[in-house]
Amino acid sequence: MTLNTDLPIQFSRTHRLQWEEAQQKNVILYPEGMVELNQSSAEILKLCDGTRNLAQIVNELEQKFSTSGLTNDINAFLEIALQNGWITQH
Amino acid sequence: MAGLLNTNPTPPRWLLAELTYACPLQCPYCSNPIDYAKYQTELTTDDWKRVLTQARKMGAVQLGFSGGEPLTRQDLAELVKHARDLGYYSNLITSGYGLTEEKIIQLKEAGLDHIQVSIQASSQELNDHIAGTKSFEHKKEVAHLVKKHGYPMVLCVVIHRENIHQMPEILAMAEELGADYLELANTQYYGWAHTNRDLLLPTKAQFEKAEAIAQAFKESVAGKMKIYYVVPDFYEDRPKACMNGWGTTFLTIAPDGVALPCHSARELPGLDCPNVNDYSIEEIWNQSKAFNFFRGHDWMKEPCRSCDEKDKDFGGCHCQAYLLTGDMYNADPVCSKSPHHGVIQEAIDAAAKNSLSDNEKPLVFRNSKNSKLLS
């Protein structure tokens, strides 16, 4: 299973992404588990709403943080997210 | 309140809400205490809401509604709604008994995140025998309904000598039911399972064969189904890091409001576990004697005290040390460094001998009658 760069990316319906006040970080919650996210991972996942593909997510984050060259890092993270079932593509 | 003052423990992350000891099933490995029948009182709806609110404020986020059978509580949907409003990720840990499609929809609307259905075996005959209740077909139907209504489906099968030979069929059943997660929980020998150990503990050969089948399956379904495999620690030479460390992560509230650092801790002597009717969750977690009992290293005896693995397993399981050596301060005897390690082999031998005996003793089923008889 590898990321299809053309298709939109959706955060999994069977996981939950939320801000944890006590931990001061975003986490992914799923049966029997929790993953703590750093800020950049959380920013990427928040854009996985089923309307944007890889290029659109990269574009949006590069604009937001006034930077460029994020494609490889974001692609690598989304591959991991896909392997872990945090995101889906249809 | 009395007890040590620990100024800076990590906050609870996981809350197990044992709503009731009532259960229509009679599984002979139930983790509820043997003497559960003497604890008749149950927290009210408002008590539970207060507990959920207080624990959430401290940082608890994973929540299990358990029991007994939590579906016997009429206020379950109300508690689920309260939990969702607070931001918990909540799990219903159920036998499936009494779970209708209407209820599944109602709980989904209330904000329940997932449902963990237990099945006792891959065949109706054995499932119904172990559960002590006719329940197999209904459980399979419930599993389908859970899936149909968009929950992640978690199937839990407790593994022991009576069903370990069914491992291939159990895995096929999980695949057929479309489980997203499969928990293969080798029996942990506390509570009722301790009483029935001679009948439940598999041989090493049985365990190794089943494990090889499960591992091969795990690889074949990677990406589709996640397998949680709970290792039977009697066949390990190092203990498990029980509860991720005492009073570091897990908080269990028993049906009558007693707060426990682990769901078996009620069996340990002299802990004086506090009740949520008397103290706030914050007081209990930070200040109570019970939650501070095995924090840190000061309680340790040898071989744990000087062991370079003490920060890895925290001395293992105190309930196991107590049940098998009579002293909860001892190292978990599963550890090969423990001077009591021989009791593990004795238990394995006793179970094997019993299985070969002509007059194998019968399973003691978990019900109120047996609870009263044994306590």
C-alpha cells in the first residue's frame, strides 16, 4: 500500500484526532491506543479532510508557514500515516 | 488524607470504569475478584459523571466501560454521552449479550467510539459451554451490527487450554466477521482464572503451536487487521511491565467506587484502596496510600532492587507475586531471577498432570453462588 499522489486523502473515520489540553499536544486515538503527535504531523493530518491530495496539502502548508520544499517530508509522513491506518484514500 | 505524599506522579491516561459486577455470562477466567458477590452497591449515575469529569480534567483520555456486563446499566447511554462531551475516546467492553441494533445506534449517537465484543471460542458448543450461557450466534450477529454501524470492530478472544486448539478457526472467524482489531488474550491467572488454572493453563507445546499460527496470520493480514497478542507470561522468563508501572497510567474504578491501580489489586492485602465517594480522583491518584504503594523503587526487595531491568518491568506484577509467593513485595516469580521462579514450573506441571488425570476436576464458573462459596 503506497500513497496515490493524485487522490484526495481522508483522515480515518475509525480514528480520532484531537487536542489534549493536559498533554498540550494533538493525539490520535484508536482502539487500545494513542499516538502523540508533534506540531507538524498534526498540521498535515488536519488537512486530510477528503478534499485535498498531496500537492494541495503541500501547497497549503508551504503558504501557511511561508516556506518551500516540504513535499518529501510530507510525503514520507503520509506514507507512514497510511501504513498505520490513520488516513485513507478512495 | 493518610499516606505518602508523592508530589509529582504522571497523570492517569486510561480509565477503566467497571460499571457493575452483574453479568449474564459465567466465564471461568473472569478478571473480577472471586468475592465480587459481597460488593453489592453500585455508584449512581451522578457519581460516575463526577468520576469521569475529575479523571478527564487530570488527563485521562482512553475510557473503557466494563464490568461485569456494562449493558446491564440502564444509564449507559447517558454516561457515554457525558464521556463524549468531555472528550474521552470511549470503548464498550461487552459480551454482546443483550446488545440490540437499536442500542448500537443509540450508543453511536451518544458518542461511543468503539465496541469490543468477546467471543469465547470458534464453535457454538464450546463458546456456550465456556460462557455458561447460550450466546454464540447472537455474538456473531452483534459483531456484524457493530461493523454495519461504522464502529471499528474489536474482537476479543481469551485463549486457554479448552480453546487453544481452535486457533486456526478463531482467526478465520475474525476474518469472516471483518474484525479491524483482534485481541488474542492468553489467560492471565488472577481472580477466577487463578482458581481454574489447572484446567486453563495450556502446555508449552500447545502455546508454541498456537503462537506460530497466530504470528503467521498476523503477517498475512497486515494493513487489514491489527492483532494484539497478549503473551502468557508463565512461558516467559521476564515479567510484564504490569500496568505500565503502578500508578503511572491506569486507573480502575470498581462498581462500588473503590479506586484501584489495577483491576486485580483488590486481591492485595493492606492497600486500603480509597473510594470515590470519599475522595476526589486527584486526591486518590496523587496522595492515596494505595496509588503510591509501588511507585518508584523504594518498595523493592532483591533481586529487583539491584536489577538493571527494574525500570523496564518495575518488578512485574504484584498480584502475581502475592498469589504465587504469598508476598506482594517479592519479584514477580515469572522472572527467572526470582528465588521463587520454581513455582511457575510447578503450576505448569500441575496443570499438565490434571489434564492427563482420569478424574479431571470441573471448571468453577463465575457466578454469585460460587463467589459466595469461595469467599
